[in-house]
Amino acid sequence: DTAVSQTPKYLVTQMGNDKSIKCEQNLGHDTMYWYKQDSKKFLKIMFSYNNKELIINETVPNRFSPKSPDKAHLNLHINSLELGDSAVYFCASSRPPDTLQETQYFGPGTRLLVL
Amino acid sequence: DQQVKQNSPSLSVQEGRISILNCDYTNSMFDYFLWYKKYPAEGPTFLISISSIKDKNEDGRFTVFLNKSAKHLSLHIVPSQPGDSAVYFCAARVDSNYQLIWGAGTKLIIKP
């Protein structure tokens, strides 16, 4: 059973398009995250939701909009895609950070290439 | 400004020997540290963690050491196995904060 799943795994699209990446977790976690891994391989937090409420919103362009229809899902919608959006996007989930031994569980990543 | 630094982009170790991966941090408020392992085309997976109240945590072949005065932690893998070849990320967190701060990763190559 996949704990954190993302679709699609690969996404190739033209500049200016709008696309969505879906994430689902079956771990019963309350907290979900979106990360971007850039060309230098740094993992940078973009958003975090706890119980469907936005708790982290780092400095990302407002073309990026997360949507959490329920605790098990956190989707990422990107408007007007730009070349610089090309990266690997990871979804993750966890229990609240005050939980002992809290760790984040990651999905396999979505490789986005904007042409 | 990188608060978590992994200064070695890559490390090559003979199978059976000890692998030592290093991580330095600048924020003295960090109180929980984690190591993640990542294979190509997969997401990072949790490996081992340590709270700032400890200086060592061991799990099988993996041991993490924390030196708070030096703001340094290290991951020891003994003995190293071919399946350990991966990228290892160090991450840190301030108490009860949802946000993990990540290092850039170190690519470990285990030579047969």
C-alpha cells in the first residue's frame, strides 16, 4: 500500500499552461506539505496544511495555489507555468510536530518540465 | 542563508567500511534533527533522528552523533553496504514548528 502518492509522476507542458498535481496520503496524518526540489537539489518548503488549514506559506509566486479538500489530500495548482517552475515537487505528510518522533513521509515526486 | 549545511556533495566509501556523513547548522534554536535517505526517482525516506537533549542515537548500523557546542551532527553507517548508496539529507527543526530546514544532501557511493 502506497502511504503518500502523487499524480502524475511526470508532467511535460508548455509555458503559460495551467496544471495540477494531486497528492493523497493514507496514513491518517493531519499535516501535509508541498516541497520544491530545485536544480541545486535543495528541498524547499512551499506550503503546509494542518487539518485543512494553511499553516506555512513560504514566499512562492501566487501562481501556486494549494487546495486541501480533506485531510487526506493536498493538491497543488499552478497557473501560467514558467520555465523556472521546472523542478521536482514532493508531497509529504506527518503527524503534528509536537508528537514524539514526528517524521515526514514523502511521496515519490512529480517531475515537472516546462518547455 | 543556509541554516543547515552539508559541505560534502559526495562521498565514496569501500563496502564494509564506515561511512561518515557530516552536517553543520547555525541556528542554536534547532532542537530536533533528522537524517533522510533518498534513492533516484523516489521521495526521501526517514532514516534516524536525534533530539537536542541527547548526543547519540543508534539504530542498527546507523548512529547519529550530535555536538551542540560545535553545532555539528554526523551520521555513521557501519558496515557500509551497496544498498546504502543514495543521497543523504540532514534536516533540522525548532521545537513544535512544522517546518523542517534541509541541507543540500550528500551523495554516498559504496564501492564493492
